Amino acid sequence: MPYFHQSVCISPQNSFPETDLSRIRESKNNWLEATEPDYPGIPAAVKRRMGKSVRMAVGASIPLLKKFPPPDGMVIATANGGMEDCIRFLNQIHEYKEGLLTPGSFVQSTSNAAAAQIAILTKNHNYNITHVHRGLAFENALLDVVMLLKENPQAGYLLGSTDEISAYNYNIDRIAGWFRDEPVLNTGLFEKPAKGTIAGEGAFMVWMNNERTAAQAEMMAVKTIHTVDPGLVLKTMEKFLSENLPSGETPDLVLTGENGDIRMAPYIDIVESYFNESVPVARFKHFCGEYCTASSFACWLAIQIVQCGFVPPLLIKKKGSRSSCKRILIYNNYRDIQHAFILISAVERV
Amino acid sequence: MMETAELKQQVKEQIIHFLNLTTVKPEDITDDEPLFGEGLGLDSIDSIELIVLLSREYGITIQDPKEGRKILTDINTMVDYIEKNRTK
């Protein structure tokens, strides 16, 4: 069974280097920007070329790569890669009429730049892959590691995700209706549901292997589906739970990617209403904002929660009556069509 | 025509901007300090960025890499070459 070991999360909240989920940082101009550390482990000459998404990913990976043996693979999720560098490169093409272009922005903008930089810095020539499947990029990366650990039970892998806000793409998405036109704070995101949400970003890295000893959480199962039918989402979840939980049992917490966008509400409602009153419901996107790999932030939260058995009050939507929190179901929905379920459990100590 | 001192200041600002040297100020770069290896610590990718800088900002095309290495030794050599060869 795959286990999550130490993890690092660079997010808009207090997640690294110290974790404090008792407070919430407010969004500005409908953005929740990640709070970056100084990255002492990244050489200055390398750091100055890095865009934010690459910098966050590399910075989050370094503490893990120092602690654990060289990974047998690095599996990174990013839907968009270095968006700011991508726009800079496209602007260069336009400005200089497809003439002389510099390599920096192009190299940094490619989706696999984060995984490549981590491999170069650590001189690691093992399996190195980047999953880019929009709102399911993280789930596909996670599934990849789960399958790799089935094939190579003794191996250890670095799993991660990273995505950044880009001003240019934010404006395109806002015009398309995915972000709110009117100013809204993350702390009031759920008060007046409307079309659109707030933007977010962040990076998550975790060490995974099959060793229970010293593990922080157990990775039970992951399931993804593309659909615009809430009924099919419900059927998928029912099957997912029946296949992965003992008969008649339910998770101790449902952690949803509710983001204040009314178009997502039917899916969130149908998932939440499936469970009886005893099951608590929490949500996470007022902490991290909306981005393609936001479910990785939920994964990081779930790992923290199953370790302490306590759900930070600022996350709770419905209290429920469970006395412990050992099994968490994450449900995420990206733009009405990409749905994912992840089941994470506390580690059974024998 | 721009004075040499003024041009040196401009080139330093352009280097900082093109290479994203966020922690360096123009006054931190001395005119005879090596740009590569020791000194400013630039590398081969930076040399491509600087060659593009010369082309875009001054209309100078460098074809021979050996020639490029001599031109990009320090601020003095860069500015000297710019003054003699600029087309814009």
C-alpha cells in the first residue's frame, strides 16, 4: 500500500516552513498569491532564471531530497507550467517579429521545467515525468506513483505539483467567467455564491513509498471522471467508496473543492448530501484559491489532518459528530467537468 | 552621441534587466570586473542573452563565438565595442 511520508507545501497560507492553519491570509484583488520562502537551497544563478512555478516546485522539493535517498522517479503535476515566462516568450516573438529570441523564457515556460530543474540540481537520471491534464494533473501524477509502487514495491518517489497565477491568463479566464468580476475576499467567498471564484497558486511535494514505518498518511485510492452530469458523479463516488471502504462505512471527513462558483454547486451538493449528518464536511479553496492542481493542497491538508486527528475550524462547513478523523474523502471539481476523488487514511500502527 | 559614462550606466541597467539580476544594482558592477566566471558570475546561457541584448538594443550582430567572448569580457570591452559598431 502506498504511503505519504514527509511533505512540503508552499501556498498562500502559513504552510511552509511552519504550519499554522488556525489563521487565514486574505486574498488581494481576487488573487491568493503563494507566500514564498527565501529558497536558500537554490543557487542564486539558477534561481534568478526561474519563474514562480518552477521556483516553488524546486524550493518545495529540496527539503525532501535532502532527507530521503535519491528518488527512483520524480512525478510532477502542472497544468500550465511557467505561464509568466510563456507570455514573456510569446511577447518576444511578437515584439521581435519572430527574430532573435533568448532561450531563458522558453526553457522556463515548458511544463516539464520544474521536474527537469529538480533532476538537474540533484543529478538524478531516473524516471522523470510531468502530468499536464488540466484539473486532473495532480490526480494523474498520483495515479502514476501508485502504479509505479505496484511495479516497484521497494522504490521511493517524489510526487509533486505546481501552478502559478499569470496576470495575462487570469484576465482571459476572468473574461471567460471563471473568476469573479466584482471584488471578493477569500474569507467571504461562500457568503454570496455567484459565477466565478478567486485565483490561487501553490506547490506541493511529498515523498511516497510502500513503507508504513514513519509514514504520515496512507494513500487508499484515487478516481477521476469527466462529466457534466451530477448523477454520474454521485454514482462514481458510490462505486469508489464501496470498492475502497469496508461495507457500510463512510469517511470521517469529506473535504470538498467548493469554490463559491454557483455552477459547481450541484456537484458539491450531491456529494455532501450523500452522507448522513454525522459526517463532517470541510472545504479548502478559500485557503488556496482555484488553480488546476489545487487538489494537491487538499492532499497536503488531509495528510496534516489525519496525523493530528483534528480539522482546523476555519475549514469546516458542517461539523458532524465524528469523534475521530482517520479517513478523508477529497472531492474536487475543476470547471464543471473534471472531477476527482482521493481517499486518504491515517496510518494504522501495528 | 551618448557619453561613454552614460552608455556604461545604460549597459549595466540593461544587463540587470535582461538577466534578471534582482539583487544587483548598477553601482555593484565595476567597469573592469569580469562578467563571466568570477566577478558577476555569469554563465554560457547568459552570454546568449547578452548577444541578443547587443542585437536588439544596438543593432550589433556577433557571428563568431570567439569574438563574442572577447567583447563580453567586462563592461569596458562591451561599451568599447558598442561605441565602435552600433547601428542604432
